[in-house]
Amino acid sequence: LHAAAARPARHAAGPASVPPALPAGLTRQVVRWAQDGVARQYVEIAPAGQTGPLPLVVVLHGWRQTPWVAERIQGWDAQARAHHLLLAYGAGYAGSWNAGNCCGLAAAHGIDDMAYLDGLLRRAQSRHPVDPRRIYLVGFSNGGMLAYRYACSHAELLAGIAVVAAALAVPDCRPSRPVAVLDVQGAADRTVPSAGSAFSQVLHAPTRSVAASLLPWRRRDAGTPGLVRLVSLPHLAHTWPTRADGGYDAAPAIWSFLAGHPAGPPPRAATAGAA
């Protein structure tokens, strides 16, 4: 990590200027607001001519990535078109998320990414007919760590999360209710190894094991079969898995899991976060 400045910059790093091509039948818009004096945003992908409540999938990129990178490599736009999903590609502060002990400038500056996600959810729900029983977070690496952290303290807002190449990065996780959790991990991942690490030279932080990361969710799942699932890919390193890379096409596989787990009673609307 680089040495942090005395205070955060006034603007978080935003999306790049050239977005990837958008499949027919979808619309794209960058939604912006100010939070604690910092400009924040997310990239919204919505089905054109939408009717009825929509599932919302919030996609959280990895460290040093952008929403456009996540949109290009993860394949969620195709899922949005096929299944009429509302997507929100989050934009981290300087390419990073404050997931607890990781990562980058977001953690070094203490950026309040819990409030950021509160604000994102509130804006998505005010702009579109979101189904409150089908709100999901999907994160890669540092983004997966943030998905874990948010679900630890905001389980009542979510139906499920999926994390890829990530670990729980907060010391105390006590979700208020069961949440569907899918953890996709590469056995050849040396950045966030399945067994955990005392100190990661890449992340400059220790990492929990997959078993320890999933333990709070297994304790809370009330014995529901299949609510917490681990997919271990033997030859996958620290990368987003695709059909061409080991045969596991992550986006459709993740959506198949999440779609099968709507929330129980409708969760309350998000109330925290900056206006």
C-alpha cells in the first residue's frame, strides 16, 4: 500500500471515459452524489421498458479496478438482458473498498463504504421498481470482502451475496438473519489463499481462511440446506472465473444460485448514508 495523505481527496476515482458495448435492450447511466464531501457514483444498467419488481445485483470490483473493468470481465450485462436484472456497478474510492483490514486508500483513509452502499441501495430503489426480497451483492477480491462486511451488519437488507477470491476482513461478524452465501475460491489463489495467510504481501494484511470466512453464515443459516455454498476450483488463481478459464462460467452460475434464494420477510429500506 502507498502512504496515505492526511485527508481523503475530494473526488473518488470514477468510471473511465469509454464504457464497454452494451447489449441491446439495456440502458446505462452513471448515478452520482456527494458523501461526506467526496464525490461517489455507480454505473447503472437497467432493462429497457422495465415492468414489475426487478432483482437488484450490486457488483463490486476488485482492488485497482473500475466499474468498466468489472462490466467487461464479469459478464453481468448478459445476465441482466436474459433475466431482466437491474445492475449497479459500484465505484470504489481510488479503485479500492474499505472492507475492514483491506484494501488500499479506502481502508487507509477510513472511507465509509457502508454508508456508500446504503446510499447506492436507496438511490437504486428510488429510481426503479426494485423487488426488496431480491437484493444481492456480488464482489470480486476486495469487492467480495466488502460484500462480506456489508452483509455482516446489514443482513436485513439482503437476500444473498456471492464472493469470488475473497475473505472476511472484519474481526466480528454477527449477521442478524440468515443470508444466502456463495463463495467461489481458486485453490491456486496465492493472493487470498483458501487456507488464509498470516500476512499477504499483495494486500499488506492477513487473510482469513475460507472456512473461517463462512463460519458466521453457517452458524446463522438455521440449518437451511444449500443456503451457504462453497465452490472450489482446483486450478484457478486470483482471477474472475470464466468458461474459458477452467470451465466455470461465474456470472450465470452465481445468478442461478442467488435467484434460488429470495429473502424471507421483505427487508426494511436502507436508511443510512448521505443524501
